[in-house]
Amino acid sequence: MAYLDASPTPFHAAANAAARLVDEGDFEVVGEHDPFPTRPGRYAVLRDGALVAWVQREGDARHTPWRIVGAHTDSPTFQVKPRPDLVKAGWQLLGVEPYGPPIYASWLDRDLGLAGRVLVRDPAGRGGVRAELFDDTRALLRLAQLAIHLDRAVNERGAQLNPQTHLVPLWGVDDAPANFTAYLGEQVGAAEGDLLGWDVSLRDTQPAALLGRDRDLLASARLDNLVSCHAAVEALLATAGEHAAYRPAIVLFDHEEVGSRSERGAASPLLGSILERAAGGDREDYWRALAGSMVASADMAHATHPNYAELAEPAHQVRMHGGPVLKVHRELRYASDGRGIAALRLAAEQADVPVQVFVTRSDLPCGSTIGPITAGQLGVTTVDVGAPMLSMHSARELAGVPDQQAYAALLTAFLAPA
């Protein structure tokens, strides 16, 4: 819950994961522009909103294969436009655009803050700039709903929301526009003229909470997919000690929710280039290592919704508190195949946790993950797995508390199979 609350953007999520690896696992953060270490150790590379971390132990050869857990740091939200200051009908508004996509209605009438990264002019910084993160958890903005008196049919047909005209948050009352760049300067302690760029998102100000009669449910923003990022870090910390047949690694990509095609998404060379440099030796060693490697693509899974149970595949219903979920799709929206499924089931036996199976109904489209992209980029066996949840892509999502421990235990066993 602390990780969820402290990670409103991919930049925060990756930085917080790296900080925990350093503090609790003695990992060393390596700069990509520096020579990679070849000695045994625990290392991490932080690239904006993405992270790759791995362990090189005494006795590991350069061709020792990897076991890798992959997840993604981004979540559906609304991001601030480059020229966001707007005025309409005596209101100051902030121009935003959907990212994800979010479930629009779930963001209405919530107390919203702002968080992100600001690039500030700094002659001493890399490339003449430095990056500053900020997280303003105050209730600053609101996507206000239209009163039912002006839309009597809203409960029958649902709100018809146009993201350009209806999803523009309010943050003041005035006939003059607010000054967004001045606000950013205040957040990072810089003059307006020194602000060179930003990546800023809306964030729900309500913290994560335990829910339900037995307080065994977890309600929060960004469960998809920070739950998996947290479980991946837990697994790597738990397997960073004794020598094993595989080198453990994790990768937390950015931009999965918008297709993964960026310099830090799953479709980029990020993971492959870092693994090759971490392998040391020559390219032959790298390809030998990949030949025996395997990836678990960790992303959240749909639990069967009691009010919409007919939308679940009848023979593959998923229960909250039922344990981690193996995800299968024969047209490879998920990457799982027989070999990957077998490895995951062995890991589940080792961890002594149950495994459920999710299959999308044959008459419904299926979402996807970093799994197929990573498999295609590296040419390694990949299996898709997740933790069950409801309200995926909502401003506030729901998962089961017992499933979190089981999820981390399964990924731990996957990284270090007996």
C-alpha cells in the first residue's frame, strides 16, 4: 500500500523500486553510459519510468541463462497537454488527454492531484538539464459531472463522455487562465524560464485502503500494474542470495498501456541490450544464455465479476483469493504455451500456491501484455501470469489481500526453481 501511494507515475514507480533494491538488497544502480561491471554483484539500470535489475553470482558463467519477471509501471490516467491553460464560462480548466485508456466515468467527481516529471535547465546536468519528480497529493482538480436535472436519462444509458469537451478538469474560478508553468516551477523550485519540458498526470488523492467485512480486499489506484511491479521486486530480493541454475532478473517496462513502442517499452531494445551487456564475454555467450532463459510476464488478471458472471468463460472462472492466474490465449494475445505453462506450474508447486487459469470467452476480444512483445524481441519462452482483480482500468481498482503474498511467492519460485 505504501508503494502504491508513493508511485503515482511510472517515474515514481521505477525510482521507488530501485530505491528499495538499493536499501534492502544492496543493489548498485549502474549508468547506461558507463561501462557495465563484469564482477559478481547485484545491479540495476533506471531509465526514466523503466527499470532492469539482475544478479550476477559467484559461479555464474557468462552463458548462464536468466529467469526474468517482467511487468510495467504505467497505468491508465489523464496526462496534461503541452498548452493546458484554458478558460470557459468563468472557470479555469486544465487541458488533459486520456492515457491508457482509463474508464472515463470512474474519474468523475474525484479529488485529483498532479504528479510527474519536470525537465529543468541545469548546465551541470546531463545534456544541460536535470529531471525533477514531484507529487502533489492535495485536492487540486475535479472532473465534474453534469447534474441529473440536465441529463435525465443518464442512469438509463450511462454518461456519454467526449474526452475533448467533457473531461477537462476544473481547478479555479476566474476569467483569466491559470499559469500551469508557474505552478510547476513552485513544485520543483525552479523559475518558469528554466522549465524545458514535463510529463505530468492526474492522480487520485485517495490513498490505498483495506476494504470488506474482513479487511481482506485491497482498494487503490494503479493496481494494474503496480501490484506486479511490487511482487517482482519482492521476488528478486528473495532470490538475490544463494547460487542457482539461473540468473534472476526483473524488468519493469513503461508504456505498456499505449502499445509499448517507446525507448523504454517492451518493444524497445532496452531489455535485450542490458542483458547482453550484463552477460559480458562475447555475443555467442549472450545467445547461449538466451537459449535457456525464460520470462514470466506479470500483469493483472480479470477475476469473475459477480454482477457480470456471464462475461467470464464458463470453464475458466477466476476467484478472488483463489491465487495467481495463468493467462492463456491461443492467438497469442498472451504468450503462454505448453513449455511456459509447465514451468509456471512447477514454480507453483515449489511455492505451494494454487494457480487459476484465465481464458477470454471465444466471442470477446482479448487484451494483451508485454508477454508476446518480449517473447518476440528476445526469442525466449514466455508465460503470462497475474493476480486477480476487478475494475481494471478504473480510477480505483480492487484486488484480494491473500493473493498478493501468493503472487510474490510464485514469482520467487519462478526466478529460482528448485
